[in-house]
Amino acid sequence: MAERDLPILLVRHAVAEDSHALGDEARALTPQGRAAFRQHAKKLTRLTPLMGIITSPLVRAVQTAELLADALGLSHVEVHPALVPMKGAARNVLKLALDVGPGWALVGHNPSLERAAALALGHALPDKLRKGCAVALRPEGREFTLQWMAAPGRPLRRP
């Protein structure tokens, strides 16, 4: 598959702990969240190859990105502050998606990812961005089209 034919994936972190003694940034994936996303990552590898993964620095996102990288056989995950959940993060996520281009997965958080997808598409996603869900966006210039949505334990959803 040519690079220009690859999507950009927006991936919400998998199911994580409700709280952590060191704060929100330190919340890790639960054993169930890790197991479910490990299986889901195998499904994602059958849907599209990827050239790289960029993640939020929060523990739960890094762990999700590492599981995806392992399934894809990628040895490196890049951490980027544009994926930190904060006010205005959706625009940062969209800018990063445009900067890196096709073939990359951006792993982060809601509501930032869901809002970034809506900005990219010009309308809301057809379904909720559940934990562990991946949205495949095809860049077409500075605009995007939705290719598919894949959530753990659910059938693939195409527009």
C-alpha cells in the first residue's frame, strides 16, 4: 500500500484505572483494558499498516501506544505534547495529524480526539469514540474523509 493511501489513525487510550495515588497522569491500563486492547491491536494491524505512532505522555496513552506498536512490529513510539488533554487540544491534534501525514497513529484522550475528528470531517463522528477505539481518517489536502471506526469487541463501522 502506498503511503498516500494510508489513513491517519486517531486512537483513544484503552480502559484505565479510575484513579492513581500520583494523579491522573499516572493512571495505568487495567489488566482487562490491556488484554482487550492487545486483541484489538491485532485487528487494527489487519486493517492497515502504519509507519509510526505518536502518543500523549500520560501513562495510559503510552501503554496503549506500546501495545499497538508491539502488534505492528514497530520498535519506537514518539511522545508529543500536542496530545495532552487540555483546552484547545483538538486543534493541536488536527495540526499534528496534518504535519505527520498518512500512515501514523495518534494515541490520546477524549474529548480531544473526538473533537479533532469532528473538526477534520466537518461533522460529528457517527458513533461515540469508546476507549480503545481507532478512527481511520483519509487526508485529502487539508480535509479528511472517514474510512472506518474500530472499537474493541465491536464490529468494524464504515460510513
